[in-house]
Amino acid sequence: MNSKVTREVDMADERGFRKLILLCIAGLVAGLVVTFILRAIFPEAEILYMTAGAAVTAVVAVPPLARYFQKRM
């Protein structure tokens, strides 16, 4: 009984971790898309598209990371 409960918890953690990784990848892709769009519109303003891409990545990826590790602690 105890090993079954442990196995179910491990599988739930694995699913949560997979979901977390997918959200982080989505954040990176969204950041890259914003970076390329801004680079096409404003080719002379290098810091603008780099900052915007990093900001989008952080906004999409950091909250799920924080929630996941907060649950794990």
C-alpha cells in the first residue's frame, strides 16, 4: 500500500515537472519570437529587443518555476 502511494506521488511529481519544462520552453520560444519581431522592426536598437525578449521569457517562465519549487519545499 505504501509503495503504491509513493509511486503515485512520484508520477504526479513527474507530470508536474514535465508541465513545468513545457512552460519554460514556451517562455523561451515566446521570448525569441518577440526578439525577432522587434529586431525586424527596430534593427538599430539592439538593447530594446534583447531586453524585451528576456522580459517575456521571465514573465512566462519564472512564475511556474517559483510555484513548483515552493510546493516541493
